[in-house]
Amino acid sequence: MSDTSHNTYFDGGVQSLGFETAAGRATVGVIAPGTYDFNTEAPERMTVVNGVLEAIVDGESDWEIYPKGSGFEVP
């Protein structure tokens, strides 16, 4: 893999690996239990591969629960 990046956020509570694929840039992340406010630079597709994620997507007013295997779009 070329051009791999590692980013750490929220004092290590969130970590992300970014890499290039044939389809473009991709990332995979690990999120420790907690409450975080993310600001994305571009639209993203979030997919939960393990555990459960509870989130409010920008523009929505209610918390949604996303179990393993589900996902959502971040505008």
C-alpha cells in the first residue's frame, strides 16, 4: 500500500487509517466508546463493521442506532 496515513483524534479515542484503492481514497477507523463531534471535509459513507454506533447526522434531529452491518451517508 502506498500513501497510507494514520490519524488520531480526541486524545486517541478515534483512530483512522487512510489508503489509496483503485476506486480512490478509503479509510477505516476505530472509535472507542464516547461522544464525539466530527466535521467532515467531503461526503462520506459510514459502515459499521463491528459493535453498534449511535449518531445524529448533520441536518437530522434524532439519534439513530446503527448496528453491525449497517451504514449511513454523511452529507
